[in-house]
Amino acid sequence: MIGYTLRRVPSALLVLLVASWVVFAILRLAPGDPAVVLAGPDPSPATIEAVRHQLGLDQSVWHQYATWLGGLLSGDLGTSYILGAPIGTLIGHGLGNTAQLAGAALLLAVLIGGAAGMALGTTRRKVTAQALGGLVSLMFAVPPYVSGVLLVLVFAVTARVLPASGQVSVFDDPVLGVQYLIMPALCLALPAAAVIARFLAASMRRVLDEDFVATGIAKGISRRRLLWRHVLPNALPPVVTILGIQIGQLLGGAIVVEAIFAWPGVGQLLLGGVLGRDYLLVQDLLMLAVTVFVVLQTLTGIAHTALDPRMRDQEGR
């Protein structure tokens, strides 16, 4: 396992380096100038140039990139152009809120997707399989901005049992925090749960066709024990890989969900940075997203290798 991890560190670092340049270059190609935004209404060319000099935007592109990359490596994320606050502080506050949302959504996705996938993969009734398949397809097809609005209409406007928007930390007030968390977490979790359910169902059907399952049935092993002790563990490795990808998708989908429910996380912070042409803030947030995704993929590979003996044998060669 240690060898597996060490062999992937150079490629992960290369991906991060390339991603840093891509992020930096794309933002510079986007229309708009933060100096114009900060210079106020009807600024003179001299005022704009003074703001550009203050922000360091009059330096060469390579100098700006090297300065930014050096700051990232040293832990200095810089100061937001628009908000005027340290970016590390802004990200730290928003990341905590997004972590609560993404963590709750991941828990719901695993519970809902796992239950639906096991039921879909093991049911013997055609009608039940069709109903579950239709439900999973609906969960995947409805985008978060639609399901979010529907949840607000049903539970906040009509039934009035949950707050429509805002955020209270579950660490400050667990009961009230959960009430604010339920709808955005469920909205974010449904598409991921659908993907998990489909892959788990397909993986379980594949394992159920293996010879050892027929042997276990012939030996009189109960169906429940066979499913939980033998079928499910062998069906999990590909699902773990998909789960790692879905965690990245949850972080990306949080931008839309946070906008719908006015959730003060990194998604809202990123949206404000894009609208305000806040280069440094957007660059740091995008690099944070890439870093999280690369780390998750590495951890997913480690988990897959740990669960699948065949992968461990290949790594040992």
C-alpha cells in the first residue's frame, strides 16, 4: 500500500502543476478587468492604471504566475481584490460550511444509493425492479436547481416545516442546524445516490452470477448471509471508485445548491469572485477544488486496492 501511494505522488504533483497553469491562463483570457471594477464608476485611465499597479496586474504574466504559485507553496493565499480580506480566512470560513453540506449529502447519498442499489441488484420481481429503476432514473435526471426549488415549495412554502434558506452550524445548534441542512443536503445527494445505486446494482448482479454464489446456495448458506458476507464485499470495489468521483461531483454541485439555499460556503464565495473578477480568490478556490479531487482519487485508488485482492496482487508484482 505504501508503494502504491508513493508511485502516484509524482503524477499527482504533475497534475496539480499543470492545473495551476491552466487555471491561471483561463482566468486571464476571460473578459473583464478587476482594476475597472475596483476603480469605481467612470474611472479615468490613470486611475485604472494606478489600481492595476497596486494589484500587480501590470507585471508580466509569467511574473504574476510565479508570484501566485510561490504564495501557494508558502501558504500565503493573498488578499481578495474585492473583499479586501485574507483569502485564507475567507476560504476557511466557507470551507467549513461547505464541508457540513457535502458531508451530509455524502451520508445521504451512501444511505439512499446503497439501499436502492442493493434492492435493485437483488430483487427477483420484475415490477419491483422496474419501479426502482424508474425512481433511480428520476433521481439522476432531475438537476439540483429543479429539485431544490421543488423541495422549497413543498417543505418551506406549503408545509412550512423547514426553513427555505440560510445556514446555522450543526456544531452551534444541532437541532436547528439539521433543519437548515436537510433540504440542501438532500438536493445535492439525489444525483450522486442514483449513480451509486446503478453501479452497486450492476456490480451485485455480476457477483451473483459467479460460481461461488451457486456453491454457497448448494451448501445451504442463507440468502441474507450470502449477500452480506460474500456478495456485497465483492461488489464494493468498483463502487468505491465511483464514490470517490461522486465526492468531487458533490463539491462541484455545491455551487448551485448554495446559491439556491443561500448557503454561505465556498460555492457562494466562488460565484462572488467570478462576478467581481477577483482573480486571486477564484484561482485559489479552483486550485483547492483540483487538489481535493486529486487527493480523493488517490485515496479512492488506495481503498480499491485494499478491498480487491486481485489489485493487491498486481501491485505486488
